Amino acid sequence: MSLQSISNKKRALLTQAAEKRILILDGAMGTMIQEHKLEEEDYRGTQFADWHCDVKGNNDLLAITQPDIIYNIHCAYFEAGADIIETNTFNATTIAMADYDMQAYSRDINIAAAKVARKAADAYTEKTPDKPRFVAGVLGPTNRTASISPDVNDPGKRNVTFDELVEAYSESTEALIEGGVDLIMLETIFDTLNAKAAAYAVDSVFEKLNVTLPVMVSGTITDASGRTLSGQTAEAFYYSMRHVAPFSFGLNCALGPDLLRQYVDEIAGVSECLVSAHPNAGLPNEFGEYDMEGKEMAAHIKEWAESGLVNIVGGCCGSTPKHIADIANAVAGIKPRAVPNIAPKMRLSGLEPFVH
């Protein structure tokens, strides 16, 4: 069976599941990794024992050096009720890997992470064939922005170009597909220009490999201003990315479910595709920890579901399998958001939306 045939079959199963119920996304990977209290030698493993700089904190590298830990985290989220898990590749682009001088290993990390997630998904699909599990290959935002100057004295300065982002995202996308993912997720988008580079890269790889996977797009409202870091409102951000024809569009990170609700509502009103949301477990306290318990988080998300705002829900920073289990139980039996029939109009976007 060809790669496209496999993809078409998976897409059909995913679409069927989304029509019947609200799908459950997993929770935080970093939060779960932190619980293992790994040291420098754990991150290095045997493969990078002699690496010339510190790699502690390079969570994506663990797909190679500690794959059992990553596999068990994926399994814990499936046990909690997740339908879709995200690959441990949030910082696996060559651009982000440059922090550890590991650009050359970006492809290997993406492939390894995808295979670990694929193994977990297949194991749980085999346990319950009537509830297939899916793997979303994550393309994180990178640690650079194409829209904003890193130097307040030089507004025109940039530390990354559109072409450099496309090159990095293309390599990661191709590797994720090679590793066996079912979807591609552009996640935690704070800069729309970065997201456009990622979308262009993904489409180019699809054309190169003669395969098309569903694409999830998830942006980040950075604070109470209701805007992304590059300045767009949620609605304007959607209009900037709707040409991707995503499988789902939504928001994650930065805010807890209490503060994120109004922006999810904004997206739900204009989105011509499924809507996803995976908020943080509240806002971090003075120690950088997240205090919102699963029951409280689930209560907020249940109200979203009852209000017809969402199709896919999960958790971001601070969330654990317990949070995901509570969320899954809270939305069980609630009908997913019906995709509205939106009248054709000219829809443009700058920092604000323009509809005419």
C-alpha cells in the first residue's frame, strides 16, 4: 500500500471519529519529562557521552537517548484517553537545535521521535481497534522570529529569514513523515510569518513526496491583549492561515482555560474547519509551576464543549495524564462543534481582521 493510500485511510478514520465525538489530544511532554529529574548524563546517553557542550534540557534528544521514557509518557496519555499524541519534536528543527550545536542531528531526532510515538499509537490501536490512535508530528515555532527585530535600536534587523525557516521546517516535515506520523501540527505559533514559512515547507514536502496529510494549526495568544506576539488578533491570525485549509485550527499555551475561552470562542465563530484548544494548566506561580488541578481545568473545558466551541481538546504546559483523563471524562458524550456554513466574503488580515 502506498504512503498516500495509508494516509487516506487514516484521514478517513480520523474524520469519522471527529464527527462522532470531541477528540482528545495529549498533555504536556516537558512537564512529564521533568518528573524524571534527569541529569546531564541521562540526556547524553551512550550515544552522546562525549558531546562537546551541555545538552541537559534538550528534551527532544531523549527520543534517541532515552526512548523508553518518551514511549511511556505517550502510553500514559493514551491510557488517560488521548486519541492524538504529539511527537516529542517541539524544538527539533535545525534552528532550535543550534542551541546545542546539534543541527546535524535534527533529522535523526525527528525520525526517532515519530517512530516512538508511532509504536505507542499502534500498540493502543491494537488493544482497542474500534478506537484508533493517531500521531501528530509537531513543528514547533523555533526560538527565532521572522517578524520582530531582536534589537530595539534596529527595527529592520532579523535573526532568521523566511527561506531559512522553510529549509528547517522542510527537513523536519520530511523526517516526521518518514517516521510514520498521521498528521502535521504547526504548534504554539507566536509569529504568523514563521507559521507561513512552516505551511509553505509542509506543502512543498507533500508535493515532493506525493503525499498529503491533515494539518493542524495552533497559535498562541501571549497575554491579556488577545494577540499573538507578532500582533494579530485571533480572528486575523485565522484569516492569515486559512489558505492552508487545515484539518483543525485553534489555540494553545500561554493562558489557562479561564483566560483562553474568549479567544477560542472567537476562533470558533469564524473557522471553517475543526477547532482545537489545549490550554495551560492555569498560569505559572512564582516558582514557575502550574497549580490548576485536572478537575478545575476539565470544568472549564466542559463548558466550552457544552457551548459548541470545540472539536479537539487537550492540555499544554503543566498538564499531565491526570488532567487529560479528567478532560476526557468531562467532554464524553458531548457533541462536537458543528462546522458552520460561513457565507463567502473577502476576508483579509493585518493586525486586525478586515471582512467586506
